[in-house]
Amino acid sequence: MGNACGQRPLDIMITGMFDMPNFGDLMFPVVAAHELGRRGCRVHAMSPTGAETGLREAMASRDLATAFDPLAPCDGLLIGGGYIVHTHRMDPLKEYREGGIGAAIGPLTWLGATLAAALRDVPVAWNAPGVPHPLRSGLKPLAAAAFDCADYLALRDAGSIRMVGLSEHPEVEIVPDTILGLETVWPKAELAQDFARVCATLGVTRTDRVLATHVRRRSLGEASLCDLAESLAQVCTRLDVSPIVIGLGTAHADDRMARELTAALVARGVAAAALDRPRGLRDIAALLAHARAYAGSSLHGYITAAAYGVPGLLVARPAYRKFDGLVRHLGRSCDLMKDWPEALAALEQAVQGPSQPIPPGVLARLDRHWDRVAETFRAGPDAKRRERLAFAALAFREGLRQDGLNWAMTPFSTPQDRKAALTGQDIHETEPF
């Protein structure tokens, strides 16, 4: 290991939901590749299925089973980010509905990645993912073992640390969502032509008065989309802004919402447009970087606007902990809106307000984070080898406890043996000795 002058780059696998056409998830490996590339590492994106998203600038991912392949180059595992520290079934998402892997998706990106690191004897670092809910009690010993064998452990907010019972852990770090550093990857000035092209494609002529907005159905509460369109149309007319509604994640039907809201705004006389099917990640980043303001229900819509100093309002309905944790990092709790009526009431101040640069302390913390991640991988596997082996043993015992010897011995049995076991046949009847 190591990366002194003349030595090869370290091959690092980053794990997350990189097979979903969702802007925030897809940006994590892009930022990681940039930051770790500057520090002597080569990043490979690993996702549950390895499916293509069709979005330009998104890193192609390989399925996470590759992480267990000893022929695949790997000097370390980087877990996250995103809201991925859970074990929920993921069948409701169409990307994971097929293939019978819905139960595996939740734990795969963090527990599965940790197991791969243990079996390959490589270090593990955490890229500040989030925890949506408390872990179920039966999972806590295995999760605790996974946290213990991390060479560098970072979560993105205090709420996530409480969710997993790590408040007293001496080594866990709180690191802001790493997409806040996007401006170092794609500087704002370099996105100007992308912004002009997007506006021209959408027929938007008032490029200096663009309001970037995003709506997810859950953020409407009991209101209808028509209710929001009526109120938003009045505000846009009064403030003389042209709304562009962004589909940040087709996995969450954002594209459909963008089209429906845009049609409703146009019907009310507003010069609105929908970026419902962006061709790439830069299209979205460019729009958010050069908009006059952002108002929406997407965490990473708000984060990207903030990364470029664009005033933003985050509609936190439902009030996920990740929303509060993010604005606390920035010292901007006033940007957190409980619903759309509150956001629309505050929109004039955002549109007329000055640019809001990221606090220097936040950028410094992100820079230290990437230094720590790179140092972890350069240090090699020795420090946490014992803990990784303990995690692998615990995972194996838990598999035996839940599914018995068949689970453990399947790799050693022949296909005929497995078929016989499933059908209840006597092995002497199916294959002679």
C-alpha cells in the first residue's frame, strides 16, 4: 500500500445507490473521484445492480457482487453517502423490484460492503452517509461490529449518530454532506455555457430571473398540485421570475411532477418550463448554480444551490432529520420551511437577497474529511484487521442462526445436491456414487 511518487494509484470502491437515476445519489462518486483523484486514488462506483442510469457525467457502476471478486482491484471500501444506513426492503422502487433482491438492497451498501472489505482484508472508510431510522434491535450487534471495524467512521449529522447509538463512540466524526463541495468539481463559471444551453433548449429567455424549483408529492401534504400551482403562479408573477421545475430523480417520479406542475403554471399565464428529463448531471448543476434562487423539497437541490452561493429554501415536509442536520451545518435554519405556503411567503426575500457563500468552516471540514479518507487507505489494512475478522465471523454466525447449514454449505454442494434438497429426493436416487 501507499502512494508515494512513482507508485500506482490506490483502487477504491465507493458504494451507494448509484444505479438509481437520482441526482443526489449519482453525485457522490463524481465528487469522490475528483477529491480522491487529487489524493492519489482511483475511484470505482459500486451499486446494488450496476444498472446504467442513462445520465451523462454519471459514473458507470458495477454491481456490488464485484466487490467480493478477488480479481477486481481494490485497496479499500468507501461507504456512502446518502440515506443508506438501513435494512429496509427496497422493492417499492422499480429499479429493485425485479430480480428478487429487494431484501438485500438495504444492507448491501454498508453491511455488505463491510463484509467484502473483511474478506478482502482492506480498510473501510465512511463517506458521511445518513441514517433514516433507528436500527432494529436484532441488528444492533452486527451494526456495532461494522462500526467498530471502520478505519475512519463519519456520518453526516448528529441525528444519524443518535439513530445508531454512537453518541458515545470516541472515533465517529460528523461531516457535512460532501456534495456541498461540488463547486470545486465543476466551478460555477465553467457551467455558464451549460446553463445557457439548457435555457435555450427550454425556451427560457429571461436567464437572469430563473427560479429553480422542485416538488416531490410527499411535500404537498394535504394540498393538491393545483393548489401549489395557483399560489406559485401568483408569487412568480409578482416577483417577475421564470420558474424551471426540475426532475431531480425519476426514481421518485419527479419527472412526472415537473411536467404536471409546469403545465399548471403555463395554464395560469406563467412562463414556466420543465427540466423533466435532463440529459446529464451537469444540466442540473448548471441550472441550480445560475438560478436566482431555489425553492424545493429536494435536499440535494438545496445543497447544490448552496454549493454555488444561490439563496435557497428547503421545504421539509415530511420533516426528515437530514434536512435539519444540513441547515445546522450551514448555520441557516431560517432556510428550513415547514411547508409550501411558508416557502412561498419567504420567496421574495430569497429572490431579492444576496449570494450566500458556503461558510469557510464547512469547506475546511470537507477538505479534512477527504484528507482523512485518503490517509485511511494509504495506511493499509493492519489497524482494523482484528475487528474486520470479528465482523465477518459475526455475520457468518448470524447467517447460520437464521438460515441454517444449507445457507453456509451451498457453495460446496453440487447443483444436483441442491435440487435434490429442494425437492426432497434421496441423493442416491439422483446421482450414483
